[in-house]
Amino acid sequence: MGENRSKNKLILFLSKYKFTTDEYKYSSKYDNTENEIKGIQTPDAPTKYFINYLLEKKDNNDERVLDTILCITSEATNNKSINKRENNKEYKSAFEDYQEMLNEFCDEKGIKPPELIKLNFDYDFENNKSIDEADVSRRLYESIVKELDKNDTIYIDYTSGIRDTSLLIILIIRYLEYTGIKCGGMIYSYYDNDDKSNNKIIDIKSTYELFELLNGVNEFTSFGKAKALSEYYEKTSDKDCIINANEKSKEEDKKINQKDEAVEKINDLIDVMKRFSDVISLCMVQEIDNIMKQLQDGISEVKKVLNPNQKQNQEKSVIFSLKNSMFYNLITQIENKFYIEDGKDITYIDIIRWCLDNDLIQQALTLYVENARLLCNTNFLIQRRSLKDSISKK
């Protein structure tokens, strides 16, 4: 795309046209500010939300802060809408209606409308033919990637679209992030059929970011690397902090202190994991005992603070967010992978076994050779023979 400036781009799947003129309100919240957005068609409120959100963040003289909208359209949303309940009365297409809404809203805001790019989903309008079902995913992937540059920040309206397509978009986003493109926001527009006052825009980016937590734990247990976990918690730590607590009640102060303690203990554990990464990658044998004791203690402290009362219902714990709940259970996987057991000191045998489990042959050999002379008791020699066989097989 050529330009060095980072561009903001929204991706959405256009819904079918609704034969209604009723405008509904949606509550939304960003930057700790309550906002109200109105919309008729399904994508109206989410699009307005992102335009408003980026205008609030605007820190330069750009007249257009949302640069581009990648609008995924189907045959049904491109063609004129036919209302069978009104004797097949013809209405504008969903795409035409969306374009009009976008222009009108931007005109009200006094800004230039974003560039609106139509991406075909199930119909090739240039060649006037349906797209083969087996080829839909590939073509959609290629059309999205074609419109993005490594400097871009993408925003996602996850409200509409066929379920498998929504999953495909998540896959595409994960791929794009590996190429350097940032995901700036992801929302879902909730429409309550029974109580319209409950309509709201839901931020789901924090849930999406949990993929990074899973990747981080896997990276650590597989390679001893803590970079992904460190980056994840650096990015999300601000969301865990509660400020301006002076006017809070004692009960709220207690919750705040518990949350702050959890953040502190988790950060301490991440620091230990980072040091462990250095020790393993550099084969610093003399540091193994110390770092493994710190890792064992750090895990124990995090488990205590995330679930201080084992009899307490986890769902009622003030610090048991989804993120913390997942991390609490993932810690068990870390313990299992490193052969850590409560009340049992981890041994060189355990570390060597972990190295072998994950094909860290150089590290396993170094630990094995450097410590063989020091650990000559009968139990070690028996285990040593087993490890020697394992290393030979590797």
C-alpha cells in the first residue's frame, strides 16, 4: 500500500438488510467513559462505535482516523432486498444502505468517510458467477491480506457472518499478527430481543488475547522461553490495575489489594521465568538449583494468591477473572511438565528429563555431564542409566 503511516482498518461481515426503520440504542464503554450509540441495521452501531473510539484517541490533525472499511459482502447483501411480506417489494441492497449510513454519520461528525472496500464472499460480481464453496475460504483470505500492510492496525466487528467464516477471520487475524499487523480492537454488538434497553457493544479483545496466554505457557513449557508470557502480561497489566481507590469502601479496598497482590505475584513469577530462560539457554549449570527453587516458590505463591481459600467458590473470588482462572489451571500444566510436586524439591534428574522431553539435547548433555560426578548415590546412578539410554536414543 506504500505509505509508512499506520492506517486504521475495520473488517466486518455485512448482514442481510432488515426491513425496519426502528432505531435502537446501544450502550458502550471505552476509556472508562459511558457512551450511547444508535443504529438500525446490524453493522450500524459497531461501525459508529469504532469511528467514535478512534476520534477520541485522535492525537494529530488527520481528518479521517478510520482510514478503510473492508466490508465482506455476500450475494444476498449486494443484490436488491426483496420483502416477500410486502408482495416482493424491492428495497436497496444492504451494501447500499450501509454506504449511505456511513456517509451520513461521517457528515454529521464533520469528517471524511473511510474508504469502503467491498470484498466478495460467495459471489464473483466481476464475472457474474457463484464462488465454489471449496474456494470461498482461500479467496476471502487472499482478498483480506491483499488490502493490508504491515504498518496497519485492524479493528474487528465480530457481530455478523456465518459461524465458520467468523472462525476463519480469527485465524486470519492470528496470521496477520505474526506478520506485524496489530489488532487494535474487537467487539460484538449484542441485541436483546426482549429488552432493548439491554442492547450493548461488548469488547471481546481481552478474550481474544487469551490465545497469547496459551501460546506463552506452551512456549515456556516446551522451550523454557518466557518472552511471550512477559509480553502478554506487560500488555494486559494496566487492565488489572485499579486506580483512584481513596474513596472506595473497605470491602472494595480489600478487593483492590487482592488484585494488586495477584498482579505483583504474577509479575514476580514472570521475572523468574525470564531468568530461567537465560539459565537454560546459556547452560548456566551453577544457577540451576537456585532458579528452580525460585520457580517452585513463585508458582506456589501465585497459586495461593489466585485462590487464597481452597474452599471458596472460584466464581465468587474477587480476583478470579477468566484470565486468572485460566492461568491458575495452566500453572498445573507447568508443574507437570517440569515434574514439580508440592513438598518435593526438584532435582537435576527432573530438569534433564524435561530437556529430553523437549529435544533440548545440548542442555540435557551439559547438565548430565557437569553433575554426574557430584550425584553418585545409588538412586541417581539408576536414573542416570535410564537418562543415558534416553540421550542415546535422541
